[in-house]
Amino acid sequence: MRFFFSSRQFKVILCVTLCLIALSAVCIAIGGRMSPQSDVLGTIAAPFRAAGEKISTSVSDFISAFTEGNEAQLKNAELESEINELREQLKDYEKALSENEFYKDYLEIKDANPDFMFEAATLISRDNQDPYKGFTVNKGSVNGISENDPVITDAGLVGFISEVGLTTSKVSTVLSPDVVMGALDNRTSDSGVLSGSLELAQNGETKLYNLSRSCNVAVGDYVVTSGEGIFPSGLLIGTIQTIGSDEYNTSIYAAVKPFVNIDEIRAVMVITDFEGQGALGE
């Protein structure tokens, strides 16, 4: 619209309109002073008077249309502003709803472990060069996060904080050989050591090894943290997929599929504190 006001066409229309307004005024003035019934001049003035009234009406209609158009534009702008404001409110509502659902999923874990202190974090980048699917989250030391803090979702253990920055942190997953923890079969309480390997990571699995040959572990059993190492006890890790013997046939190992689908992680909880955490890291 602003380009129209500065165009040549608008200037021509404006000049014509002003001339018509002036002519209209003259015609109405002439017609108003002479009665058409009084003399010949009245007869001559009649067409001018009619023309003046017609021009005046046209100009009035043009101005009204222009004014109404501006009012419509202003109203549309106001409506668009209101719509944008409502969209922002909807985004805020959806974000709050999502956060409520997110925190609700951890209430059961918190109820079972009142000593746990959580810090929510969001995944911001994945390390595509890492075969163990490590990633970076948007929280760091300023948020109370420290190296070796356990990382979980409501489904189970994800891994631990392996590097800490001021506002971001790197997470190493349970698929990584950097993760070494005590773990046990939740059904039989047979214990072993859980750590990742490149071969198993390609299948999205990790390894529970150093199991006694007399153990009673079975495919489908749940594996949980034993509390030995940097992780608290009782965190769900995954299910046993296969069972085998080591190369020297002295112990049993089991391939474990994590409960957490690492490829689909969007948000996590970092356990920043729990009872006995310092002692476990010693």
C-alpha cells in the first residue's frame, strides 16, 4: 500500500480529485445563488449544479472507501497481532504440559529414592563419530552437574556425565566401554560387571560379564545396577538377550539390551546427588 501512495498514478488521481472538488464547489456555489426558475442564468446553471452534486457524491464515496479500507487494514493488523499472541500462549501451554508429563514420569523413581536429586537436561547434539552414541546436553557445572553423575530417563539408565563444561555436558552411554559398573540379575541376584564393547554396540547391546558358571541367569531377565561404582543401586539397565561363556570357559557373560532407546532420547534426568555417591566414586 505504501508504494501506491508514492506512485505516479496516485499523484494523478490526487490532482484530478482536487480539481473535481474545486469544480464541485464552484458549481454548487453558482447553482446555489441562482434559482433555476428565476431566469435564463438559472437554466444555464442547472447542469453545473447537477454535475457538482454528482462530483461531490463521487468524491465523498471515494474518501469513504479509502477510509474504510484503512480501517479494515488496521483491524486486520490488530487481529493478526492477537492471533500471534494466542499462538505464543499456546506454545507456552504446550511446553508446560510437556514438562509436567516429563516430570510426572520421574515421580515414581523419586518416591522410591527420596535421596535422589535431579537436574533435567535436553539433548542438543549427537556425536555421529561415536559408535557408542554419546551426546551432549544443555546443562553444565553452573547447574550443579558434575563429572560421573548418572544419567537416566524414566525407562532406565542411559549412562554417565563424562565431560562437564560451564553450560553443557557430554554423556557416555551404557554401550560404551568407558562405562564400567557393578550389575546384577534382578531375579536371581547373580552379580557381574557391565561394560560395553564395539561389537555389541553395533547391535545396540552391552555386556554383563564375570558371572559365575553356577549362576542361574536366563534370557529375558532384567539387569539392574548393584550400587558398586558411580551408580546408585536398583536402576534398570536392560534385559538379557543371549548367554555365553568366555574364551577360557571360566565364566559366563550375557548380552544386555538397554531399556532406553538411545536413538530416540530427547531429554534426560541427571542424578546430581544421592546417598553414598561420594563413597561410590572412591
